[in-house]
Amino acid sequence: YGSAKITKVLREEKVPTASWLNFTRYGTFAHIFEGKPDSKRYEWTISVHNRQSTVSFKSKKKVRKPESEWFRVENTHEPIIDKEVFYRVQEQIKSRRRQTKEKATPIFAGLVKCADCGWSMRFATNKANKTPYSYYACSYYGQFGKGTCSMHYIRYDVLYQAVLERLQY
């Protein structure tokens, strides 16, 4: 499963989050759970804590933090799979290229990142026009909507031409 499906399964099976377990064990994250319904303890999200922050308290613009600043809470749950399998799958995910419905593999898949938030840009095709075209768009904006990032977008043919010209140069 991907992270969204795993999140959905964890919520449906009412598996408590790592922050809830830390709250019950050590009293941390109390501000998250005080006065909230019991369902809050099962609210899994796709995001990993402290991987990003806002530019300032005045701006809602998100920026990705360096990995050294991320919060990791390890060994809060029994592992679903062993570490060796997990890391092998992570390597496969990094190198995978999905085929489109037209059986084409976008050559920039996994390589194009949003200039503002640093998230990967998703590949899509607009078939509503007379002449369909493919493009990359910020997946953070697409997943979380307005206010998280803006609709960064580049057409596939424009990106392809720019990379080709740079390589030829």
C-alpha cells in the first residue's frame, strides 16, 4: 500500500498514533489531545512530524526542513514488516517510474520538485482541450489544497525542451 492507503487502514482499525502513545506514556503532546474527542488519538496523517514549517508566523507558506531537524519517534509500535524489507521497498519506490494509461513513462518522474515547498510534482494529462497536453503540478498543493502551497505547474513539453536545450548547450 501507499502512505494514503496505510493511513486509511490505521484510522479504520483504530490504531493509536505515536503522539497519542507518547502522551499516555510521558505526557508529551498534551496540547494536541486536551479537550479533544477520543477519535483524535487515531487521526493518522501522511506527513511525518516536523518535516516542514512555515516561513514565519505571518505566512502560511510551507518550507521543507533538512532531515537533521525532523522528529523521529521510533519503536512506538510493533513493526508491520522487518527493517530489511522496509528499506528494500524504499529503494524501489525511489527508483520507480509509473506508466501512464497510454503506456508511456514520464522521463522526469520523481525528479521534478516544487520550487517553493520542495515536494515532488505529479504528472498529469489535460484532455479537456482540443489538443491534450501533459504537465507537472505541485503534489503538495494537489493533496492539501489552497493555503498550503500554490498551484506550481509546468507543461511537460516546455520542461522537456528546456532540459534538452541545456544538455545541448
